Amino acid sequence: MNMLTKVFRARPVQQLSLAMASTKNIVGKRDFTRTLWYMCRTENLNGMQSAHTKEFLKPTISCSCGCAGSKHVHTKGERELVEFLTEEIVAEKKSQKKKTLPTDIDGFKVKLNGADVELIKQNDKEKIVVSFNVNHTVDAEDEAEVDPNADKPEFAEMRSKPQFEVDVVKGSQTLSFTCSFLQGEAQEGEYNDVFGIDEITLFEGEWNDKVYAVAGDVLDGYLYDLLMNVLEEKGVSNEFAEKLSDFSTAYEHTAYISLLEGISKFTIEKK
């Protein structure tokens, strides 16, 4: 690759900076993109009254949580929470695009442990492990315009684009990449990578904070391109990154629904 070729795939430094900044906690957006979608509807699911016009039940023997309104079993706030969660869970399940998660992504076996995900591919020479955590990775792709008068307000799709680690293990040594999805439009003449390298390191045995690492945006441009090519050869391509995002989006949504169900069950249980 000559110097002219390098220009066409120069590192998108500004995009890398945006990607590294994208790991901040964006939980605040969940209220807007998920809950408000449900609350703006004029008709609720299963024939139930809309949440924005509904008056929460006062203490009564017809408590929806099943406690029969027994005195001191549940507070007013707990009953209101359970009623809201019941409708919210139905809405979230209806919006699920994938009910079943794949166990394999382009030859990488999927291993789940709570919010942690590992994608593993191994042969006689090396093992490649792509790992990430789905917590705080969800954001709307575009800002949504809300029309509260619409029967079915449309919101931008929520996507999970986690920062992920790629470990190439050979014997006792590991070549490790920290990668992030790029944000913003690619400039004219730039190679349109879906993700970029935030950091790279090489270590023996187990990693520790004494191991030297270098940021991707200070690497020589040609070296950066060669490292991206190596990742692609290992199976971590733009197409793979898109599939990783699809999986992370579906898995995070499943975890979110499970959390809502857990909160509801926790609240219902008698003390």
C-alpha cells in the first residue's frame, strides 16, 4: 500500500473521539424512547385504559397485584408501580423484534453471563474472543419527533452499540484490541469503517494495569490500516460488527424486559 492509498483510509480521528465518548451512561434516554412511546398512545394494549389518562387505583379489595387489598400488605406507590409495569411489559414484548437469540454469529460461539457477552472462535493456532457488556449501551439512532396526538407515534429505533474487546490468543500471549462503533457520517474520500480501534496492547498471561497500551488515534495511519485488515482477516469485519450490534440490541432488550418483570415480582411478593 503506497502513501496515496493511505489517504483513502486515513484514521477518522474525530469519529474515534466521538466513539470513545459514547461509552458514557445514557440511561436517561430510556425514559424517552421506551416509556414515552407507550404513554403517548391513545389506546392501550389488551383494552386497558391509556396511561396518560388513567387514574391509579385507590386502596381497594380489587388490587391488581393479587393481595386483595389487605391492609398494610402493599403501599399505594407499590400498587401503582405494579399496574404500570404490567402494561409496560406487554408493550415492550410487543415491540421485540427477536424472540430467540442465536447461539452462533459468523462462526463465533455465543457465551452469556448476565450482562456480559463473549463470542469465541478457536482453531489449532489461536483463539479469538470478542467480549462486551450490554449495560448502558442503548441509544436512539436519531432524535425522535413526538406527536402526542398521533395514534401510533413513531420513534427512532433503539440500538445497542457497545464498546468491545477483541483478544487474539496464541499460547500464553494475547494481542488485545479495544474497539468502538463510530458515530457521524464519513467524510468524502474516507473508508467507511463501522468501528474503529480505541486501544491496542500485547501482554503475557493475564492482563494487569501495568501492561503498556497505546491509543488508536495516535498510531501511524498505515499501521492502523494494517491492524484493521488483521481484524477483518480474523472475522471481525464491518459486517460482523453490524451483527454484533444486532445481537447486543436484542439481548439488551430481553434483559430490560426481565428486569421489569423482576421488579414487578419483587414488589408483589408479600413481606
